[in-house]
Amino acid sequence: MLKKQWAAFLERLEIWFPERQLYLRSNGNVHFIVLSPTVQKILTSALIVALIWSVFVSFGYFRKASEVADKETNISNLLNQKQQVIAEMDNLQNHFDQRTTQIESRQAYIEALIESDPVFSDLINNPKPSTDTAKGPLQEVNLPSTVNKNSESSTASSEAKNAQAPVNASDSSKSQPVDVAPAEKKADQTSDQSGDNEKASSDENEEGNGISPTNTPVNEDTDEAAHAQSIFKNLDRKLVIAEERQKHIAANLKSIALNRMDQINAMLESTGVTSQELAEQWTGPGHLAAAQGGPYLPLAAPFDIDIKDTSQQLKSDADLLALNDILVTVHKAEDAMMSIPTVTPPAEYYISSKFGRRIDPFKKNPSYHWGLDMASWPGVKVRAATSGTVVKSGWKAAYGNMIEIDHGNGFRTRYGHMRKLLVKKGQTVTAGQNIGEIGCSGRCTSPHLHYEVWFKNKPRNPLPFIQVAENVLKSTEKHTTAH
């Protein structure tokens, strides 16, 4: 079968390539060239081979050109991706720099509070558990006397510098969050710190062997991006830990400040005066601390916050902002306590009529008595209950010879029925200064001192103020000493 087909093919070739003659005429002469079937076959084969070779070469050329174009496109895309990665790393680094700066500022504020604020001074010197009378036992707080300056935020900042070569990071935090932790969480924090120390040790060992997160050879852009992202993830983890610790410290300091407010409230509970009322009436440190001075050193804001920022960053500062507000209230309340009457006007007396409802000694009808009648011998000296300015000195109807003293911060005292006045209106008096003598002037049945205490323009029972005077004096003396 094949032989027949081959024979038929050869016959066709003989038909396709018969012997041909080419005639050439030049200058009247005729020449011819004989092309045998064999020559024709060779020329045809050569032509076919040349055609095939041309097609093959053309195809290869266009294919190479297409590959080159694709490579150029890929290179361009990679360059664009690299620029995007660099831009993203730059944005991330700026973000972490801002967070680190925020943490540093917050840390400096916390340290300044712990080291200088009188509310926390006792805790630094005598760290003991406090008891919140309203909320039960407070958490134990451990306040170190010194602050370690090697912090996670500084490590985070240094890693941010090395995360992306084209991006220059600024120097960052050098302060470590102060360990103000409740006792029940101390063990957990210790284990966390030991874990961090072990990790740091392993990192140092790797660096000693020439292997570290920032020294690992990077050959490809994609590997470089993944490497940088890994570093930033580690950085973010450390910043989150630092922020959580600061929030925890702020929450504990807030509890301490609230406990101080509760102590003030408990101390003054019988008087009906609260720390919040004292703070609201605050107009200054009072006459007890009038002798003050020194250069003006404004207290810097704890940190700069954009009021339009509703991010987690603002939420993390909520405890510090609340702490700052509470401390302002505590300080105002303690300042205002200096205006609380703490000296019993007559040194010798007995109570002849209490504050509140009573039977009027003249009309014998139920009436309201705004003061405390303190019976004593005529001529016994009457002392100023605390420092202040005399705003009234003279005769006043039922009071007889009366003196009224403004002590500041909403407190005033009145002294009635005296036989002799020793100070004049506008005069400044000190606590315990003699201002008059007991007598029986005005609406009076026998020698005594009518003593009134006013707060927020309302009369208050003087007896509780006399009873808490010793504790108030200790508190105010401590407060003035701290300042």
C-alpha cells in the first residue's frame, strides 16, 4: 500500500517538475538554460525550507518582543508596588511615631503626678492598701520610688526606624510605664514581663549570631514588605501593651483620688458638707495659706487631644482625663477645707441651746435656732474660728454686738451677744485671734455666745464642725505642708 502511494507521489513529481528550458534573448542571440526535474526539486525544497525558516524566525521574534513587553510591564508594576509599600511603611511609621509620642506624654504626666501630687505622696512613702468606705477595700498599689527608663516604647521606636530604610524615624520614648498594679494582677504582669525578658534575651542571642528582625537578608520586594509588616506588628503589640499598662495605672490612680474624696466626705459627713460642694465653692486656698509665692510654672496639659478624634486613642485617654478632673476636684476641696472653722470660739463654755428646733426663750413658742448658744462667764475672750476678713462689726438687732467673718470658699461665721468688740470691719484676722468678749447684748437672757456657721449662704449646725475640727486641722496642715 505504501509502495503504491510512494510510486503515485513520484509520478506526480514527474508531472509537476518536467524538464524545462529557459530562453534568454540578448543582442539578437538566443540562449537557453535547461532545468532538469532534479534541479527544480532542489530549488523548490530550498524555497520551502527558507519560507519555513522565515516563519519560524518571525514567530520567535514576535514572541520575544511580547515577553520583553510583559517583563517591562511587570517591572513597572513591581516598581509601583514598591512605591506603594514604601508609602504605606512611611504612613505606618508616622502613625507609630505619633502613638509613641502620645505614650511618652502620657507617661511623663503619670510620673509627674506620682512624684509631685500630694494625693499620691503617702503612697510613695508608705504604700499600704487603702479602704474605700463607700466601695469596700481598694486595690493595693505598688509605687516604685524610681522609674526605669528602658521602655517598650523606645524599643518600638527603634524598630520603627529599622523597619523601612527610606523612612527616617525620629527618636522615641525613653520612659517605661510605672508599675502601679493591683496585688491580684501583679503575678500576671510579672509573668508577662518575664516572658518579654526571655524574648528580649532570645533576640539578643539572635543578634549575636547575626540574625535579627532588622538584619535578616531581604532579596525580594515582597519579602521586604512582609518583613517590614512583621516588624510593625511586633511594634504595634508593644505599643498596645504600653497603652494598656498606662490605662491600668491611670485607673488605679483614679481609684486613689476617689478614695481621697471619700475620706474627705467621711470626715465631713456629720457637717453635711461634701467634697464636691467644697470644690464648687472654691475661690482659692483660703486665708490659712495666704502667705504664698514663687515663680509661675504653669502645669502643662497631660497630652494633646483632638476633640474631633473619636478613635480608640481618645478612649484610651479617658481614664487620664477623668483622673485629671478628679484631682482638680480633690485639690479644690482640700484648699477649701482650709476655710472650715476649726477653733472653738470660747475656750470655756457649755452648750445652753443647740442648733435647730427649740422653744423660744422669750415667746415660749416652737422656733428655729440658726446657731449654737455657748454659755460662759462675762468677759471670756471670743476667738475667730479660723482666718478670714471681718465683714461686719457692730450692733445688729437681735444679735446685739455682733461680728461676722468671711473665711472664703463659701464659709462665714457669726458671733453675737458680745459685750465688747475687739476688731473692726475690713480687718484681717487669724485663727484663734481674740475678736471680742462674751456678754449679753441684744436679745439675750444671760451671758453667752451665739455662734453661727454659714456655708453656701445657708446656716449649718456648728457642733459637727467643732467635733471634726481636729481631723480637719490635721488634714489641712498636711495639705499645706505638701504644697
